[in-house]
Amino acid sequence: MSNLDLFRRDFILSIKPEYAARIVEGLKTVELRRRFPFGAATDARMFVYASAPVQALIGYATILDVERREIEEIWEKYSRVAFIKRSDFDKYFRDRTKGFVIRLGQPVRLVTPIALSTLKAELGFTPPQSFTYADDGLDRLLQPS
């Protein structure tokens, strides 16, 4: 483990299933957020929790960087790789002048997703509304038995 790894904090993001699947498939290369801890996330893993009806951790990707940008600039630069309709984008970012773009690489789809029931039993996990920091025990759950 390098010294940088000591300071890296991995994240778990709740993401709608249709978007979550595209991330772990490597098609959706950015995740858009109204808020996100800017600057501390580069090289961290972003674990993808697919919300209802899937309710499981389905994979992860590496955070290449996080950008804070004007809303219209986000749409112009990233709409194609964000896989979001303009109406949904406008609704999500209403009342905001700036947002966050989490650029992703090296996606990994878990062979066996980790169900919410397992995450709750093993880690006391509650799906976040937006994001949470990953529990150190998550790596143990990712290892094949």
C-alpha cells in the first residue's frame, strides 16, 4: 500500500439501475452530481450501488478526476457519455448554477452482485441518498469465497 492509498477514500454511490449498468459496462464514463467532495477523490474507487429494484452493489470504477463546472457546460461537454435525457438533466440540476462531473475509468462488473441484505448484515450498510464513504470491510466482501 502506498502513502497515497492511506489517504484515498473510496465511495459508494446510489445510482438508478439503468445508469449503474452502463457505468460497469464502461459505456457511461461520467457520473453527474449536484454535490460531491471536490479534489479528494482522484484514484479512489467509486462503488456502484444500483438502487431499487436491483438493490445491490454491482461493480466499481476508478475516479479519474472530479470537475466542478457550470451546468450548461456540463451538458455541452458530457451529455453523450452521461447517457441522460435533457429533461432529466434539467430536472436534476434545477436551482443549481454548478455541478460535479466524476470522470470514470477501469470499470469492473462484479460477477456476483452483493445484495443489499448482505451489505446490511455484514457492514450495517444503508443505501445513501447520494454517496457515502466505503467501509473498509467492503474489500472483504469483494473477495471470492
